[in-house]
Amino acid sequence: MKARCAAWLLAGLGLALAACAAPPPPGLPEPPPSMVQPLALRVLDQNDRPLAGARATITPLLGRPQEPGPYVSDARGLIELPWLTHNQNQRAGTPTQDQVYALLSRLDYQLEAEGYLPAQGRLEAEGHHRQLARPELRGIDTPAKLGRRMQTVVLHKLTDLLGPGLQERPAGDPLARRCLEFHDKNRAVAQGLNAEFAWPSFIVQGDLLRVRLDWRGAAWSMLGRIPLAGQVSLSSGLPLAILVGEDLLPAPGVDRVSVELLSEISPKEADRHAPPVRARVEILAPAAALQGLASGRTTPEAFLLKYPPKLVHEGPLAATPFGDPR
């Protein structure tokens, strides 16, 4: 009897607590559903003409594609990618009942077309949605409005890597072939060193071979305190010089090599309105010296003392990318 009374007492207590619990206030805004973010890739060839038939491989990072694909560029070079947003609550963990969301879209892509080198990149967009809990304030809500986000990608043919002094050579030229093989073998290695082969990557001037790459910045934050030439040469220039001596040399007709990392200098410390200036860090050395560095006959310290990296200003960014070697 005592046990049954205890059970009735507990049941009655539970009913009383449920009756006292406040119901959820009416009219609270609902979280926004996934919205469609219009995304697009515009694919051009090396002459800035629309490239049809390019195929995109998509890796979703935030959100997901509305359609499963395949994703192929049309006659205008366009790949339309309507994207369902990932809605991130900006007020999670706070007492407010307002709904404030970031509507996020992010994907990685790889573009491929027959006869062209593949290209990779990231496409992302962000919108914002705010709906207030108090009905009398609903007039100042800001529902999300997602505009079209498009990114232009240029696909290059393998031969576009060859610049002046190599473009004019007949098909199968041994130096041109050796340069393209070097690119194919070391493209991923260069990316690991925060560099990418420039367009063009190889230029011949007499007995000088210029190997040109775009530098993306120091991979190690500790390098940020040293001058640009030191940052570039330590993080990318010296390892690439070793690769040149190991995989590209000896090369027919090449007695000197300039390994060049293209970058920018921001003069904002002197003038905060000044635009960035194109610059390059170059390591210019005889081919034999680079081979000695690659084989270990010359230490990196001894090599840099004899052939120190040089910072060359090339003028405003709109200037031609072909700077004369100094």
C-alpha cells in the first residue's frame, strides 16, 4: 500500500510540474530553410575565349549541390551550380530568441578539358538572414537575398608553359620537351612549396633559361619577420633550385639558369594609398653550380653565399610579366 501511494504521489508531482511549465511563446521565428545560392564557373581558354565541354568535379565543403551533375561548361563557357546553403546559427548558446543565420556556400572544384591542363580552386559565398522574435519588430527583419556568385577560370594548354625562345622551336625540340617533363614531374611539389608554375614558365634568352613560378607566400609564419627575398628563397626558391639541378639539368644549350619567384611588394608603409608593385626574387647561377647543389657537392649555405637571391622590382601589376633579367 505504501509503495502504491508513493507511485501515485510521484505521478501527481509530475503532472503538476508539467502543468506549471510555460508553453513555448507563440510566434517565434522558425530557422530559415536552406536557400538556393546561385553559383557559377566561367571557363575560358588561354585567349580568353569561352571553353565548352570543360568538366568540373565538385567537393562540397559547406552546403550541397541542388543537382547531382555532371557539371559541364556550355557554349558560353558557363557551368551553373545552384547550391543549397548551409545555415549557421549566429546566436547559438545565447539567451536571445532572435534568428540570426549565416547562409554559407563553399566548394572545391577541379576543372578538366581535353588538351588542357587541369585547374583547381575554391568557390564560396555568404548571405545573412535575421528575423526578430518580437512581433512588433518584424518590420526591420532582413531576410537573406542571395546574389549570383561567379568565378572565372582560365585553362591552359601544356605548350602555354613555353615562352619566348621556346615557342618558336619545332615540335619535339629537346629543351622544350625537357622543360615540359620537369613541369609535369614537379608541379605538385611546387604547390607543396607554396608556388605554382607561371604563364609562361620557361623562357630562353641566349644561354640563359628562366624558370618562372608564382609565389603564394611563406608556408612558415616565422618567416614573416625577414625581408621578402629571404622569405621566398628559404621557403621556395632554394628547394626549387635544387629540383632544377636534379631534374632539369643538364639541358641542351643551357649554361645559366635563373629560378624566379614572382610576388608583390606593398608600399603601404610609406604610402597607404599606393598600389602593390610586381616584383620577383631570382636566384641566378651557372647550370654547373645548380647541379653541384643538387648532388650535395655544394652546401646550401655555400651556394647562397656565392649566388645570393636578388629582389627585382618590375613596376605596377599592369606591367608586362616579362621582365628583363638583371
